[in-house]
Amino acid sequence: MEPIRIVDYDPAWEASFASERDAIVAALGEAGRGVVAIEHIGSTAVPGLAAKPVIDIMIGVGAVADDVPCITPIVHLGYKCMGEFGIPGRLYFRKGKPRSHHIHMAVHGSDFWRDQTGFRDLLRARPDLANEYAALKRELAARYGADHTGYIDAKTPFIQSALGQALPRR
């Protein structure tokens, strides 16, 4: 595995998301009827936030059954479908060498959807929190090197704490 690399914010990330979103919509065609929304999530979706240079895309569907017709068109765009990849109720896709894009497909409005978009929105609204998160990510990237699981696990308490303060309890 490649070492975790955190870079300064790049304004081109938004255009990269928009271009990829348009390609996804075009590729899905009729199979995209179950798609409710396509959102830019993750750190690259937060202006000014340092991040791994990987565009995270969330595709919200009306029901889990709507996911299935979308798989083949997304794979034809160069993505590899990884199944749930440890998160029940989500389909995960990745693309690029080095990795350039992730797609997370989940039911629109599900807990996973809400947490991903809620954390993004919180960081957009709170530059102080975004700066704290950036410092944590840089520290953890240096500590964990190529251990992506360790890096993700070490970020989780920060994310959960922030979400717990920002989002109403379920």
C-alpha cells in the first residue's frame, strides 16, 4: 500500500468532482432512475481543508435494490466495485492508480448518508474545526504511514465527537 499523503487544499477538486459527477450521470442513463442525489463528500469537499487527494462521491439511492443496476455502468467508467467493504448498506467503488476517486453508494437519508454529508457540512461551517481536523490528519498520516486502517480508526473518535455535537441524536 502507498503511504497516506495529506496535501494542501486544491481548488481544482471541486471541478474534478463536477466532471466525474457528469460522467457518472451520463454512464448511468436509464439505470440511474433510482438515484436521488450525487454529492461531493470527504475532505476534498471542504474549501481550505488539507486532504488526501482523492475525490469522494456519494450516490444516494431510494432503496438498496436501486444500487444493483448502477454497478455495471460505474465499473465501465474504470471503477472497481468493492462491495460493502466493511460498511453494511453501502456499496464502495474506487478508481485510479494512484487512487483518484471513491464512490460510496447508499440509501439517501440513511445514517451513513447523514453522517457523511453532516460531517462535511459541519467542517464547511466551522473553519476552526476543519483546521483542527487537518492538523490531526497530518499527524496521523505521519504516524501511520501506509497503515490506512490504523489511520481511519484513529480519526474516528474525532469524527464521532464532532457529529455527536452537531447532529441531533438518533
